[in-house]
Amino acid sequence: MKIFLEGKWVDKSNKIEVRNPYDNSVIDTVPRADGGDVERALSFAERGAKVTAKLSGYDRWRILRQAADIMAARNEELGQLISKEEGKIIAEGRGETSRAVETIMGSAEEAKRIHGETVPLDGDPGGGKKLGFTLRVPCGVVAAISPFNFPLNLVCHKVGPALAAGNSVIVKPASDTPLSALKLTEILLEAGLPPEGIQCVTGSGGEIGDALVADRRVRKVTFTGSREIGDRICRMAGIKKVTMELGSNSPLIIMPDADLDKVAAAVALTGYGNAGQTCISTQRVLTAKKVYGDFLGALKPKVEALTTGNQLDEKSKVGPMVKESEARRVEDWINEAVAGGARLVAGGGRRGAIYVPAVVADVKPEMRISRDELFGPAVAVTPFDSMDEAIALANDTVYGLSAGIFTENLEWAMRFAREVESGNLHVNWGPQWRADLMPYGGLKDSGFGKEGPRYAVEEMTELKMVVFHLSR
Ligand code: NAP
């Protein structure tokens, strides 16, 4: 595919190969943009922001609404593309497309709801003859940098609200999965978006990222990706608005009163979806000692039933990871834990980019599969004695994106919601659950700012305060 730069589809001789992780075959190539391309994109986007700021709320609604309809009609094609470039099973590729339709549709709805409010200035001792109100205006140029694991929906979570708010966007998708973002660009143009509204530039983040995020013409950076790159972007960005959606090692607490069949079913769904490559995947399963053995017994057959294979085969339950080096990393971390005294209860082992879904028990909190973000198809199970200990273990991390608890006890559930340091909290489900309309984002090193169209539109706009100094 080509990149969309300065209102045109542009090719380059320097390419990035996009591979199907299942068999390593090349699906397509995309241009490898350089610093000169970024400079062109920035100056075009600066002019473009003046065009998009003039679109009415109705225009922005109509374009996004039309794009959502086109995406829905092309669900199968988009689902196949996501699945091929990322490795997730085809059912998940279709599911991601359906979610992306909701994200763009939700953004369309927000385009009609951007408003300020009157401010009761007469509440101030000197404000008697003043009339005040706020205006919400677009930021201008938005740089949207996205990760590999949801190559369509996470781009929609940035592009949808940015356009709904009247900005011009430069999208920099992940180099492993750039095709879905380019397709989305095509669809938005087909839906009537002025070409000034979007550019999609593919290229190595390490090579072009700094030039993009540090530039003063960019007024808002929205980033989803790893903590390490997020940290670098925050330091490079300077004085501008920034949203950071970063990683996690999400905990799930299993209290002694939990229904273990329900818990096991939830862990099998929330720990292994997209081969565990979900930022809120259930990773650390903290289990009350009283039910520890019974829980492992209930989980084992459910995880063993997760058959692996070609992601495009409807029978596969788990596909390859995004690339073989990632599956090798997961293998190393699990081997290291087992060498340190942890116990492989189910699965394990690697074939190319496929890592067989695993359950690792007796994991010590200081082991890498517990302490760091695993981002692979395995859960780390650790016993606890008391709720105090469970909460301390859940919070013993730099991350805070999502957490879950299984209990029927209201007091315990409420204590979990109050005391666990996490942006999303789930009672009687695993950490991996998201409705695209909800406010979504992390605490601590999992980032700051919220996504979900209504909340992202706030992050993609500036608030102006207007005061009329009246004489009577
Ligand atoms: P990543 O390695 O951090 O890459 C994310 C994006 O940043 C890619 O487009 C990458 O480009 C780009 N990038 C790399 N270096 C850069 C630089 N110096 N400046 C600017 N951009 C740069 O993350 P990933 O491996 O794709 O995704 C997995 C991570 O994302 C996990 O940590 C996961 O938890 C997190 N995530 C978080 C959420 C959330 O909502 N909180 C959702 C999904 C994923 P290249 O691909 O060209 O290197």
C-alpha cells in the first residue's frame, strides 16, 4: 500500500515488509517514511487544521457516520486484513472491526455535542457585571501513534475523536501492522473527509517518532503503546497536550467465596484473547489459599482446550503472536520462572510464532512473568492468605490499567474498588473487558488521559474562557 501524504497517495522505493506471523509470508509492503516526509506532513497538517476547523458539527457527524457505515459493510474484508497482519484469530479480527464501527459511530455522535457552558461569574465578589462562558475549540494538529495489537480499533479511538473535534490528524501506525490504518484512511476519504483532514505515514517509530512528537506545530500527541516509548515521548513532546495509553500486568483477585467454574471460564477468556497481547489481559491471578488447588484444577482443562493454529482457520482458538521473537521472549520468561521454582500446570512450548497457552502456578511476585508486562498467552498464579495481602500484591506494581475481583461479598468488592490502584475495576470478571464508549485509561505508569469518544474529544479540544465586561 502507499502512504497518504499531503493529500495524495505516495509511494517510496524504501519499503517495510508486512508479514503474516503464522507463516512469515510477506502480505504487502508500505513505504518507509523519513524525516523529510514528516516535515511535509507537518506543514500540510498545519494548513489542513484550518480547513477541518471550518467543518460544521453536522459535516463532521456526516463524514464519520458514513465511514462507520462503509466499515460495517466491509467487515469481512477488514477482519481478514487485521487477522493476517496481526495474527489474531479471524473471529477476533471480525470482532475488532465491529468494535471499530462503534468507535467511529460514537465519535460521530460526539461531533454534535461539543459545547461550552456559561460560568456564573457573579459568584465572584467582583463579577457582578460580567458575563462568562467557555468555548471548546479544536487543538489543531493531532499526532496519533498506535501499537500493533489492535491495528484498526485503536487507530479509530484516536482518529475518530480527533476528527469529531475538528482537528487535522497525522497517523503513525505500528510498523508490524500498518495496513488497517491505511485502509481506514481510504474509507474516511471515501466517506467525504477533506484530504486536509488526515495523513497516514508509515515508517520506523525510532527513526521518525522524535521529529513528529517534538514539533511545535503538533498541539496534541495521543499515544498508545509501551511504557518505555511512552516515557520517551513525554520527554520529547515539550509543551503540548499528551495522552498516554500504556501497558499493564493486570491482576485478578479470587476470593475464597468465588464460583470457581465461572472464574476459570473468565480467566480462559480474558487471559488468552489475541494470544495474550491485550494491554488489559489477565496476567497475575492472585488466588486465596483456601481455593488455590481447586481453582488450578478448574482452569487447566479450559486452557488445554484453547487449540492453536493458523489464525485464518475458523477452528483455531488462539493464533500466533505478532512475531516469532515475541513468542521466544514469552518462552524465555516462562522457562526462567520454572527454573526459579514456579510450576507449569498447563500448556507451554513454542512452534514458530505460536506459544501454547500456559498456566504457571506458584509464581513469586518478583519473577519477570509477574513483575513486568508479559503480553503473551499465559497467566501467573500466586496464592494469598488475606484480603490485605491480595490488595498489597495487586498494587505492588508500577502499572495500574485494569484489575478484577471474583467475590459475592459486597464489602470485599467495594474495598477492592476503593483500594486497588487501577483505572478500570471489574467485579466478577477478569480485567480484560472494555466497552468502547466508556472512559478508559490507566493510573500510575499505565498512563494518563482517557479514551472513549466522549472523553477523548475533551482531550482533543482546548477550552477558551470568554468574559463580557458589561456596564449594567
Ligand atoms: P511500542 O513498541 O511502544 O510501539 C507503539 C508505537 O510507537 C508504534 O507505532 C511504534 O512504531 C511507535 N514508536 C516507536 N518508537 C517511537 C518513538 N521513539 N517515538 C514515537 N513513536 C515511536 O508498542 P507495541 O509493541 O506496538 O504495543 C504493545 C504495547 O502497547 C504494550 O505495552 C501494550 O500494553 C500497550 N497497549 C496499551 C493500550 C492501552 O490502551 N493502554 C492498548 C493497547 C496496547 P514502530 O512500530 O515503527 O516501532
